[in-house]
Amino acid sequence: MIKASLRGLLQRKLRLSLAVFAIVLSVGFLSAILVLSATLNAQFSTLFSTINQNVAVRVEAGEPGPRAPRLTAAQVRDLAATDGVAAASPEVSAEGVVPYRAGDDTPVGTDQALGFGVDGRDDPLGLVALREGAWPAAADEVAVSAHTAEQARVKRGDRLKVYLPVLNEPRTFRVVGVVGIAGGRDSLAGETMVLFQEAFAQQTFYGETGVYAGVSFSAADGVSQELLRDRITAKLPSGFTARTAAEVNDEQAAAVSTQFDFFTYILVGFAVLAGVVGVFLIYNTFNIIVAQRTRELALLRALGAGWGQVAGSVLLEALVVSAVGATVGLSAGIGLGYWGEAALAEQLTMDPVPVVVAPSTVLLAYALGIVATMVAAFIPAIKASSVPPVAAMRDLSRPDRSLLGLSLTGAAFALPGAGLVLLGALADLGGAGFLVLLGGAVLLLLGSLLLAPLLARPVIRALGFVLGRGQAGRLGVRNALRNPRRTAVTAVALTVGVMMVGTAATVIESFKSSLTEALGTSAGVEVLIQAQLNAAPDGTQGFDPKALERVRAIPGVEEAAAWHFDAADVAVAGQPQFVFATDVAQAARMFSMKTVSGSLRSLGARELVLDENTAEALGLSAGEQTKVRLGPVERQYTVVAVYEPTPLVSGILVGPAAVADFNGPLAMQGLVSLDEGVDAAPVVAQVEQIMKDYPGVRVGDRQSYVEQSSAQLDGLLLGIQLLLVVSLVIAALGILNTLMLSVTERTRELGLVRAIGLSRGGVVAMVNVESILTAVFGVALGLALGVGLGAALTQALIRLKFATAITVPWTQLAAYLVVAVLAGVVAAILPARRAARLNVLDAIAYE
Amino acid sequence: MTTAAPPQSRQRAETAAARAAGVWKVYGSGEAQVVALRDVDVELERGRFTAIMGPSGSGKSTLMHCLAGLDSVTRGQVSIGETAVTGLSDAGLTKLRRDKVGFIFQQFNLLPTLSAEENILLPLAIAGRRPDPAWYATVIDTVGLRDRLHHRPSQLSGGQQQRVACARALVARPEVIFADEPTGNLDSRSGAEVLAFLRRSVTEYGQTIIMVTHDANAASYADRVVFLADGAIVHELTSPSADAVLDTMKSLDRRDGR
Ligand SMILES: Nc1ncnc2c1ncn2[C@@H]1O[C@H](COP(=O)(O)OP(=O)(O)OP(=O)(O)O)[C@@H](O)[C@H]1O
Ligand SMILES: [Mg+2]
């Protein structure tokens, strides 16, 4: 029995190779993620062990940040005197120290821009070493890392403009030295590094000289990291912690790795989608193979094989297929992981490390491949085992089983699902509305997949009126209709991916059009100034609101409003929140804000206004008092007004006076309105000039603002579209697979139509029409579900005032349909060619 | 004769409907070589019902396939009407089948997705021609299928299915209909119905039919019976009785030493 099924496997290797491919894809993505994240961890561990190679113990403030405590020089000396300390390197540093490129005077664009203070002696821990020149010895001198010198295009003796955080302005320095990083590197991971005279750095970064953020210690021979840590901890001033280098390494490596989470999510998405679609493909393949082997299976049964043996033979086949697929997929994943690591290392100017394949990666890869295949092959195996021995003697054609049971089950999922979706969209359920909606969406999707065979008939018939031109086309339509289950299962591989894209596209399009509309109707905000953030906004990134004075002086500018934003450790009424600080009277004017209660006037200190939804969530109303905590400062505020939220303005607004409690004085956003009939473009250019002193601040017109606001969403859409491409590829393979099997099954019919005069072209057209109909059905179902869900989600957002109208992205949807047709055509190439090449005589020959 | 007779069959009655000249058909090579047809010369007249008979493996199907342009010949010439079949491209053969030839096979004659009526009209639909309503009605009535037109093949008996196949071959009025054991899968009564119908279409409407058969009784419906043995034509009878055909077959079997 085992031998028989293995032999059968070899004979069907072409058909099964597609099932294998589906497994390869999904296992490949999964193992790529696992390999990549393990390798990246190894990469960053290497990186941080370079940084900390001579460090045994590091002392830092327990809670870092602008308000963190500092160590005095005396405290550093005291700690350095601890028994077992070999050397101590106190730290003066800041982030956001951005050098400007010589020549075009633009900030060097990088995520990591570090500034240090150095005391003029060589680094006792050997992390940085002078390559040429000298350490900075005066306030107007700096040294830079070799990578920075290259990026900023400066050499020793040149002038270098550097933006200084805290001071919030650029200054010009003289480059007196160039340093390299331990291990002969130009940078650790692509960061820029400017080194200042210590006293200047302390004064600039910390506001006073003689203080340090932390200290790194190396240990004397024979003193373990742990021992030294414990000794130092005993002498630490409060608010500081001491950790061993090993602890620091792990922590830093983990923190950096999370930056690649987005990447990981996309790959996980690929793996899951490829897995789901793969299950459909495998299910279909085994189902058709079992249908074709009915006679053979019946003969086995007639010869005395038990049903368990028959089912077992199918499952054994599935096991072999999945093992092959998982092995190939794992290798592909390792390759992909290697490539991804190399690409990232290249981008971050780091040396690549060898790939890391953990045993758990191998285990998971095989588990996914085998479990997915076995699940997919289970129903076909049961079906195979239920073939009665008498089928060996009967004609092959079995009547189509009724779709009733399946459809009833589908309806039992889909109807409550649709109900929940409507409930979530229309009823006022607060935050739970989205959960209800998403739960309903899952039910609706499951139900629709089960209903797909029932839907296939009318939909394909209707589509057939459009596509089924000519006799060949009509025959193609009939073929697509003849086995609705098969057509549906083949088509729905597309549905899942398309539904995701359709939902996202509808929500994003609605959001964009709502935003455009809101910007258009509110008193004409024409120019927007926006800070690019690389940390939670707290007032330390952005521009000085004083710069807006110069903006207001530009001819044609009507009003310019500064918006500050604090989202770092903010609580209102005891709940984590974020707050905006601006002139509320001006905001009310510029954005046509509508009052629900109270009055929207300029706010004094300890006054706030908030939108209806937030007010409800926090249980606040106009006239009430509440606690507002900004970092360590907690004060009692009065609610002055409650307003209606719009896609542009929502949340808690405080007056400019509150900015004093923010971590920094910088504004995140500047909104500029213009006099009637003034062209925005020249104003944008002038504002850009003014904002040049603030690296990371962008200036644009209204449209660029809409695009920027939805940039993240567009990124999400792009990610989902990539998912769609993957599912499209697998689904096209599924269609190809089904058509190949159908062509084989219908050899005799093909011979017959050829014998009575259908040309080769006609046969190709027939197969094409069937393929396109299958693809279009899958996509149409997906789009219908996607647009429906997207509209429901948007409706829920409208209720929360995040959007104003549902906009269906018709052109995008049309593009997806066109892509589906193309996928259908491509998938049909091989089967159509095989069908057209059939020898008429072979096709009609009797067995 | 009625007015609904296919016109071309009478106009060019003098030329043969199908002709084979010095046809050889060899399968395989070396040890495995099989000579299925050896130097066959045969001319099949218009407006007549010709049966091809012979023992199993004698080359009947092969001859028919070669005549119909379904298979290529190793040597020799085949023509249908005035069209030389030998050397035609696939497109040429498709056009030939579309315009000049009708087929009735032993089984699996019909597309399962189409109704009886759609199956009958399929060749015309493929060729993009409209059926002549009077002729269509005549054919349907002759095969007696009027009340079965909207059934699917799976809802028809074997005999009814074969009658649908006959109607399909007739409705396009091809120059020649090739039938390979059209009654091979039928019981004697259904078989007789189909044969009577084929006979009528020749007698009344002047259709040309070439039929391969095993069955002496079936052959007795034909105007002419050509006997094949070992790939060569060995004998022929005109307007034979079933007994005469049987006798000839017996003598052929004896010749084969069986
Ligand atoms: N494709 C092929 N390859 C090799 N030999 C073939 C092929 N087709 C037919 N033959 C051989 O050619 C010879 C004639 O076959 P053909 O099918 O014409 O016989 P037939 O008279 O129709 O027989 P039957 O009455 O059994 O249908 C036989 O010996 C057969 O084995
Ligand atoms: Mg034969």
C-alpha cells in the first residue's frame, strides 16, 4: 500500500510540484523572518560588544531624558576610586546633533546624530581614537568621526555647521580632528558623531559645566563584571543604576532589533497569507487528484484495501509533499535571510555576519509546512476513503453534490458576520465598535468563502455575458460553471488578499478625501511646517516658535500658528494622553472649530479644551477641573470648552503657557494661512529658507500635507499590496494547477470539439475565458467584501469624526480587476497551450 | 427526394466524396513496427452509404482517421471532395473539418455541459453559421428528438445520445460523415434505430456516409461494403444482405487462419 502510493506520487509529480511550491513560499517567508531576526540579533550583539569591548560596568541615570539627574566630577572621581576599577570614562552626550553638509548647507540626513564632549585625553576605553589632528580644546573646535567627515564633506581645518539641540540653533565650528571607531571602523552603524570640547558640551547639553550623564568603567585583571557592578552599586548616588557590559549589550541589541519590527510584520503577513492561500491550493490539488483516481481507489477497495489504508495513502502522499516543500522552503528562507541581512548591513555600513539558523527555526518551518499540508489534505483523504468499491465498475461521472449544506453553513457564518459589521459601523458602541466590526468581518469572510461555490454560478454567468464572446468563449463559460466548488476554491485564493487591499484602499482613500475636504473648508491653511520626529514628541524636536515671527513678515501671509505637541509621559485625568499647545482662539478661527459647550478662546495657564470623544472617554465636561501631568509636573487644569472633533483637530489642547512644562520649547507644526489670491509656492520657498536652521523640519503646501499625513497609511497600503502580489502569484499558480488538471480530465471533450471544427485558437480562447472568469470571480468577491468592510470601517471612523465621507477608490479597484484578468491570462498560458497541442486522434481514441 | 436535400451532393455527384490513393500507414519503427494500412486505394462515392468491415486490428479505424484528416498517412494521397487532405496544415485541417466533414464516434460524442440542442448546433456555432430552420426541423424530426432537446447528455439514454450525435453530424450538411462503430455501444434495438436513421439520410437527403463497423447486420444497411484484412482491401460487396456480409467475414477469418 505504501509502495503503491509512493509510486503514484512520482507519476503525479508535475501536479504536486505546484502544491510543493505553495508550501515552499509560506515556509520560505516564515524561515526568512526567523533567520533574519536571529541574524540581526547576532549582528547587533557584535556591534554593541564592540562598543562595550573594554567596558565592564556602566553607570547611567535610572530614567534617562532631559530631566535626568547628572553626576558631578567629584562623584565620578569617587566611583572611579572603587577597588577593581582599571579606568573610567565619563560621558557627556546628546542626540540630534546634526551636522550640515558643506557646500549646499543642508542637514546630513540620518537617524542617529550623536554629539559628545571630550576632555582632550585619549579615550581610556579605546572606543574612539584620533586618526588625524587633535581633540577639540576650545569652544569653537570639534572633531568628527570619519563617516561624518565623509557625509558632511569636510576635512581637518574646514568649517562645519552643526545644529545644537537644547540651544535649538545651528553654530559653526572648526574641525580640528578626525576620529575612527574601534576595529578600524568609520562609524558603528552609519551614525554621525561630532565631538566637542567637554566644558562647552556640558554647558550646551546640560546647562552647566562639570556634570556627566554617566560613566563607563573597565575592570582590573581578575575582577569580574558582576563583582565590580556590585561594588559600584554600593557607592551609587540615588537615581543611578550600574549594569554590567553584558546586560547593557543585550538590552541595546534588543532595543535596536525592535526597529525592524515593521519589516518582521510584513514578512509574517507574507507567511500567513502564503500559508492560507497555500492551504487552498493544496486542498484543490489533492481533491482533483482524488477525483481523477476514483477508479483506481475503487479498484484498491474492491481488492480489499480498507478505507483507512486508502485515506492513509493520500495522507502519506501529503506528508512526502510537505516534507519536500518545507525543506526547499527552509533553504529558500535561509537564502532570503542571508540576502536581507547583507542588504541591511550594507545600508547601515556594517560588516555582515554569518547567518544564524536556530534549531527552533528548523522545527517551526517543518511544523508549518507539514501542519498546513495535512490540514489541507485531510478532507480529500476522507473523500478518497469514502469511494465505494463499486465505483470501479461504474462510469466516472458522478453527479454534482448539492451545495445546500455548504451554503447553509456559509450563510450561518456570513449573515451574523454582516450583522455585526453593520452594528459596528452604525451603532454607537464606542471603542468596542471596532472589535465588533472586526469580529463580524472575520465571520463574514469565512461565510463568504463557504458561500463562494453558490455565488460562483450567478456571478460567472453574469460575467460570462461580457467575456463569453463567440462559441469558444461560451464553452469556456460553461466549463467555469460546471464544477462550482472547484472554480470557487481556486478563485477564493485571490479573495483573501484582495479583500485586505480593498478594505485598506477604501479606508485610506476616504481618510485622504476627508482630510483634503477639511483643509479646503477650514479657513485656508495653505502652507504647513512639520517636524519629522524620530522619538515621541516632547518639544525637543521641531522649530522655535519665534521663527514664525519671520514667517508672519512674509508678504501675503495672513496668520501663522505654532502647534506644540507632547506625547512623552503625559497623563490627563489619570489616563495616558497627549496634548497639543497652541493659541486656541486662532485655531478655532483657522479650522472653523465648532463649540459643543464652553467657549473657544485663547487659553491661559492651567486651562484646556478638549473634543467631545475625549471628553466622553475621560468623563469631563466644560467648567470641571482635572489633573494634567506633563512628565514630573502635575497641575490642576480647568476645562474651558468642549469642541466637535474633525479629521484635522481632535484631542486635548492647552495654551502656549503650558509649553514651559514640556521637555523642550520647540513647536512640532506651523500652520500658515495666506491672504486672498496669494500664490502658495513662493511663500513655501521663503518659509523653507527660514526653517533651514531646524534640521528635520519640512515645509509644504496643503496637498503635500495631506500626502504626508497619509504617508504612513500609504506605506501600510503598499505593504498590503505586496501581500496581494504574493497571494496573486500563488493564486495564479492555483488557477494554472486547476486548469492543467481540467484539461487532462477533459482530453476527450477537447478532442471532440477539435474534431468538429474548433481551431487551436478557439481552444486557447476557451481555456483563457475559463481562467479569466475564475480570477475575476475571486477578485470581484474580494473587492465586494473589501469595499464593504472598508465602507463600514470608514463609517465607524466618521462617527468618531476621524473622517467625513466614504470615498471608494474606483480607479484602484479597476486596476486590481485588470491585474486579475492579466493573472488569469498568464495562468492560462500553459494549460491552453497543452490543450491546443492535443492530438485530436489521441483525444478521441477509446481506452 | 425532398426539397431539403443537401444541394452540393447532387451537383457534383460524379466526383468521389473521399478518396485514398496508394495509402500506407506505418506505426513505430524497427522491431515494434506495425503496418496498419498497406497500399490502400479506395474511392467512396457521393450520396452513398459505405461500410468498412474487417477483423479487429485490420486497420478500419486507421483508414477512417486517415480519410477524415484526423491522422497523417505515411505514404500516398487522401482527398475529400476536391480538397487534398495530405499536407494540409492544422488550420487547413480545422477548416476542412468545420466545413466538409461530420463525425459520429462510438461513445463520448457529446459535451456534457451543453444541452442536446446546443450539442447539435455546436459545429454551426463554431463555424459561425446559422442553421437553416427548415433543415434543422427536418433533422430533429427524423431523429425523433424534439421532446429531448433541452436535456443534458447525462439525462439521455445511450441510443438517444447517439441520435443526437447523428443529428449534429447531419445538421451542418457536411460533404461526408465519418462514423466509427456508431452502434458499437448500443443494444440491437437502439442500434437499429440509429442505422435506420443513417440510411434515411442517405436515401432521402443524399448525404454521404462512411461507417466503420464490426457488425454484419449494421453493414447490411450500407449500399457498399469494403472489406479490410491486415491493412489491405481484400473484397467488396454492393447492397449486401447481412448473410452475405457474414459469409465474407467468415472467409476472411479463415484466411487469417483463425
Ligand atoms: N497509435 C498506434 N501505434 C501503434 N500501432 C497502432 C496504433 N494505432 C493502431 N495501431 C495498430 O494498427 C493496426 C490497425 O489498428 P486499427 O485501430 O485501425 O484497427 P481496427 O480495424 O479499427 O480494429 P478494431 O476493430 O479492434 O477497432 C492494429 O494492429 C493496431 O495495433
Ligand atoms: Mg477500430
